[in-house]
Amino acid sequence: INAEYGVHLMQQNVNPEAAQQRNNGTPDIFRRILFIILVYSIVSYFWKGASVEKDPATGNPLPPHENLISPNQVFELKVFLSESSSPWTNISDKESLIWHEKNIVYGSWDSENYRKKNITIPTSETLRNNGSLYAHIFFAKQRSRTKLSNSDILYTIHPLTKYVTIKKVKETKNLISGELNQEFAKQKEVNMVSDVISTHWKGNLTISLVIDYSSYPYRKIPPQVMPYLQFGPTDLKRPRICNQPQEDLIPKGDYYPPLFCNDFWILREHLVPINETVLELTLDLSYEPISLWKWSTLVQMEQSFSLQTKVFGAEESETEDLKKVLLDNNPYLLGLTFAVSMLHMVFDFLAFKNDIQFWKERKSMEGLSVRTIYINLVCHLITALYLFDHDTSWMILISAVVGLLIEVWKVSKATIVQLKWNKGIPSLSVTDRSTYSDKTKQFDVLAMKYLSYALYPLVIGYSIYSLMYQTHKSWYSWVVNSLAGAVYTFGFIMMTPQLFINYSMKSVAHLPWRAFVYKALNTFIDDLFSFIIRMPTAHRIACFRDDIIFLIYLYQRWIYPVDKARVNEFGQDGLDHNNQTNTTANAAGNDVAGQEVPDKKND
């Protein structure tokens, strides 16, 4: 979200995508996930399928799919614990029974239907050696007889453990003292030579039976709901894994609603690693009814996160950042945040469009800082090298390379770039355009001179700090990381030369104001996220640095107003020359007709 926070993340050796996203403003994960959820919801809502099917024999519409559970049906809940995912056959086994609840009324939201229990489970040797533990959940109609038929039982299996990949940290060291990175040193002590998959304990099991009395037309069940429904009696020999959709499911007859195990809010930080020292574990058990709307929202969000990971290469930490925001903030503020995120996407597109259009149509470099364009190109190159050095995902790399190519294109528009050959050796020649006047160049050089007084000591100081107190893979890595850290931290200073040129020329007529306004709006939106994302106070305050720059631009716009009827010092004006041409043509036509042409110079 801000420059310093990106440096803080680099210092903590976290994934560089996070630093790149926070540097760009609103985290991309917000906008990408919001966009996918929105598109998925719209498509799912308007998807109606084919026309209503009819019985070939009678021609009558086929019956709809109804819920097989009647309102106020009384259930009992049994949960068994096992290290095997094989079907559970003995529902009378009391040794493995860890939870038994009776008199659960389906469709009732009374407090009596919310059940909780906390238990302590001893760990076995198999579990401590990367084993697994499963909950076998039976939701059965409460009857007076002991033996139940398959049509009276809902049965599912849910894992209470999760395999987490612990990635091997790359070797880094302090280039002066030779001291290894602490995390790498720990992994070296235990002879960790590659990524390790380790069992982690979830510690929570929340069971819900979805309350849904919907009557779906024959084979017209919404696609986001149908894979989770159960049609007909339960097959106890082939139980379903909880929350796992059943592919190629053909709806036949009436349905049982989904039996849902809510793992959505279990974050990585909640998981407990299981090793030889863990002798017992605690488990929080709970049952609560859940509405169809809430259940489908959680399922669609989980599917969106999965799509982010598979298609866009998003990291698990990114989705967990969003979950933390949802957990820690007021729902009204979150609603405002998502609405503003939509605006952020629109402003991003408009800013990009107007920026490209401005440079495409620009014929003169009067009043614009060419050296700022050079610096932006160098900053984008440093950022791309930094991302390559940290093995970033292809999606972030493509974004960085595209940004670098756009800056190269801007340089070609602002200067004359030629490829010359000297004795068979190619070289690039970059010369200023004729429209880049001596006056503008003088102010540009002077602005960069003043900027260097502040920028060079900061870059050198940060590089020395990084060399003394941080670890790096090599000297090349130190150079790239130091320059990238300077870009993330002091990048906002790069906008100050243009402020100096505006001040010296007492004019802002040459700036791409549409693009500036859209970028300024996005900067103010980033301020909102700075209060939602958890971060140190110093980093939160740093979010307002870009605001100061944009406010100065707006102040200059106010004190240097543009008179569209006046030709400025660059030989430009803001009049509509198409209308002016039409007026001149009409006037000429009136002269030919012998009519007097009215004097327009005072209009």
C-alpha cells in the first residue's frame, strides 16, 4: 500500500509480490478477487439453461427438485475420530465417538440449536509422524428405533489436519560478516535440503446443515449449488468428502441440502504444527445452522481464491490477507471498501488510457521533465530486475515487463532514439527533440541537481545499511535489493522535478491533467486502505506522502490558471480549433455573399 511497507516486507524476506502490490497502491488481490466474484455471480445468476423439460409420455412438465428434509425435523449428530478416511461402518462405537448431540431441529434459528464443545485429544505415534486425522460426521433423523436406514442418514468425512508445505529458504548471508540468514541456519541444522510437507492441526470443526427450502425446476439447479447436493439415500460405502463438489452430478429426484464444514476462517497462523513433541491437541467443536445465501457466498469466495491460485499464480498469503481484513473490520466499512475498490479499477483504467493517449498525441516537450522520464525508466528496470532475482510468479513479472516497455516507449516519444553502428559495434544515440527548448531543459537540469542533493545520500545511506545489517545471496543481489529498496522508499521524490518546472515557468498547461486526476483519486483511495490493512503507525503515516505531491499539483493548478483564449509561452492554446475553422469558413462565405462579417475578437 505504500513504499516503506514494501521495504519492510523485503527486510522480512517475504514474497516480493506483496511488496510490489503494496507499492502500487490498493492491493491487487482486492481488485482481482472482487472482479472474479462479481463476474462469477453475474454469470451464475443469469444462467438459466435450456427450456423446461417435459415428460415424453404425457407432455407434462417434469416435477421440480424439492428438499427431502421437512421443516422442524429433529436430528441427532454424531462425530467419530479416526486416522483413516475409509468409510465408517459402526455408528454405535463409543470408543471413537467424540461428540454426540440430540434434538437438533432443522430450520430453527433458536439458540438451542447452536451447540459447542471443547475436547482434548491425545496424539498417536502415527499422527506425530506426519499422519492424518479425520472426523466422520453422521447427521441422522432422530427416531425411537435403534437401526436407521440409509435414507435417514447424512454422512460425510472431514480432515482435521492439513498438509502445509514449508519452503526451503534460499541461502543468504551478510556479505561483510558472513553470518547466515537465521531461518536458513535453522533449516541447515536439521539438514533440510528441499521443501518439506508437514502435518498441521486445524483445531476447529464447525458443522452446519444448510437451510434451504428451494424448489428447483427439473435439472435447472444453479451450477454453484448442484455439485454439493445429495440426491437419494446416502451411500455409506462411498461417503462424500465434506465441502468437495461432486463432478458430473446428474440430479435425480429430490435432494438433501449440503452438510457443510466451515474451514473458511481457519488461517495459516491458526494451524498448529504436529511433531514428536506434541502429545495432545485441543479441538473446538460447534454446530450452527447456516442460510443458503451465506453458504453460497463462502463457497464462491473459496472457489475464487482457488482460481486465483491456479490461474493467476496468487499466493496463499494474499487470500489470507483479505480474510484478515474481513475478520477485523466493521461490515459497513468493508462494504464501502469493496465499492471503492470498484472505483479504483475504473480509475486505474482511465488513468492508463489517458496517459497513453497523452503521450501518443504529444508533439511538443515544452514544460515537461524529460529527465523524470529517464528516472522512471530506470526505476521500472530496477523493479523488474528485483522481481526476477526473487523468482516472482509469471503474472507479476509480465506486469513489470509491460510497465518497463511502456516507459521505453515514452522515452522514444520524448527523445530521438537512434541505433548507430561504429565499426560493427551497435550503440544507442539519444538526443533531445527540437521542441524541448533551452528554457525547459535549463529548469529540468536545475531540478535534477537539487533532487540529487537529497536522493543520492538517501540511496547511498540505505545501501550501506542494507550491506551492514541485511543478508543477500550475492553482491549482485545486494545492488539490486538496495536500488529496489530506494525505489520503493523514495520513489515519490521522483515527482518533484516536474513541480519545480511548473513553479519556474508559472504554468501547468503542459501536464496530462486527466491522468493526474485519476491517479490522485486512486492515491486517496489508497489512504482508505491504509486504515483497513494492519500495519505500523509509521507506515500508515507514510501513505500520505503521495497525497502531499498531488495537493501541490492542485495548488499549482489553482495559482496558475489556464486561459484557453490566450496563447501561452509554448505557442499553444486551449481553443477548439475545429469550431474556429468552421467559423472562419462561414465568415468567408458571408463575405462572398456581400454581407458584413461581425467582429468576433471581443466575443
